[in-house]
Amino acid sequence: MKKRRFGIDIFLTSSCNQKCYYCTSYKPYLQKIKTDVQKIKYIVGILEKYNLNNFVLRLIGGEPGLVENLSEVVDFLKQKHLNRLEIYSNSTVRVKYPQYINDSAIRYIEHMFYMISNNRILKLGDIEFLPENQKNNYNVVILTDNFIMNYDKIDLEPLLHKNTIWKMVNNRSTFVSFTKDYLYRYENFLSMLKSHNLQVDNTLWDIKNLTLETRVACSLAPPSPVINLEENTIHHCSKQPLKTLKKEVSETNLDKLVKHKLFTEVPDYCMTCVDPSFYNREQFRLQSMWGHVLN
Ligand code: SF4
């Protein structure tokens, strides 16, 4: 059976040069943002015990492109033989650190799709969407209500290629109601993608079929914990940025995180979570229930 990778979001900064209406971790851009590289080295030093090839580390924020010493972080992580190193940006990284766009060792993901207005796409950055490429660079589009209800009124051509990730909504996505109309149009959207030999990254799940057991399993082995370098905290799940459980960054807590023993309570928000990642988890739930990366 396929071995699961352990993904961790490394939250470099909460500062950002944009002000997205859906953002939960924004504070206005402050000059001279530096992240604590020593802290990253400390964390990676502990994860090394569990074979770094099991880990996907995602550099996120705020906006990672505003971090002045981002190169130090990336240079360090690139030598570490991670399973994957990812950077999420609103396109600031593309402008300020173009070397990462040309480095296929880094999976660069751009969330530049801001909203649809007057039949056109509003972007965060004043540059074109990423074109089809072999360099591991991707656009990401979240299939929110607004998008699904309007996708056929706008020119999606620049996005219809293999380097765009079409993602279902998650708990971070606001204004999603799953009305009959949404579901009908969602199916049409899938057919349109299929006609271009493309597909949605996660399929639309039937939330009613998710069992309590599945939710508990997801909660005890959360799919996307976050290490917040500004706060020196480990957060239970990136899908719940505001109310997530938190613990201090320490060797003991990082060991427990990897063994899925750090978060032993099941918070209420997991009972209403709409993130599809735990649907996928059903497939490997029995295999992986706790400590599966330790082979
Ligand atoms: S149920 Fe949702 S909020 Fe809870 S750990 Fe899983 S993905 Fe995160």
C-alpha cells in the first residue's frame, strides 16, 4: 500500500501585501520581516530522526515572498532531502525570487485567483497566470460558490492546462453553500475540465457519509498541522486557523506530532469540518492510524 507522506505547513509570517477577504492570517506588511532560520534548523533537526524523505514541508504565510531571508530558509531546506519542498505565494515570490520558479526541485504554488467580477477574473498580482510548464509551478483555483456560479462567463483559457490545481473548498473557504445549483454546475464544470483532459484535485465528497470514527481519526492524526514560527507554536490543523488547538514547539511535542500523539482531544470543529482531505484519509485510516511514518 502507498506510504503516506507527512505534510507540515511552516508558517513563516502573518504579514502580507494583499488583503484578501477570505484570509484568516493577515496583518499588514511590515518592513524587514525576517524569519527565525535557527528555529527551522532546530525543527528539521528533530524531524530528521524520522527520515526527512517522509516529510512534505510547505512554506506559507502571510506571504513568504515578503520574508527577507527566504533564501536562507530555502537553501537550507533544499539540502535536506525532503520528500517535497513547497512554497505558496500570491505571486510575490515569482516577482522577488524568480530563481524558485526556475527550480523544479521546489513545488511552487500560486494562489493569485482573487475573485470574479463583471465577467472577469481579478488577480492578486499584476502578472499573468503561470503557463503550462515542466518546472513544477502551479496555479491553484478554489472552487468556491462564486467561481462555480460564474466560471462560464470568464476566459479560463490561461488556466486550462496541467499546471493548474482545481481544488475543492475546505474550511478556509468562505461562502460555500452547496446548493442544488452549485452541485449541478459543479458537475458541468467537471465535464468541461474532462473535455480538456483535466480534473479536480479532490472529488466532491458526500459529507453525510463521513462517519464519526473518520472524523475522530482525522482529528487525532490531522492532515495538515502548522508550525507557526512567529508564535513558536504547533497548531493542530491549517483548516481551522482561528480556533485551532496549539502546543509549544519543543522536541517532545514534535516527536509526539510525528507519532500522532500530540493532539489527543477531538475538538468540536472536526465534527463539522468540510475538508475533503479526511475523506481521502478513510483509505489509509486503518493502515496509518498513528505512527505510520515510523517504519
Ligand atoms: S477534521 Fe478537519 S479540522 Fe479536524 S483535523 Fe481533520 S481536516 Fe483538520
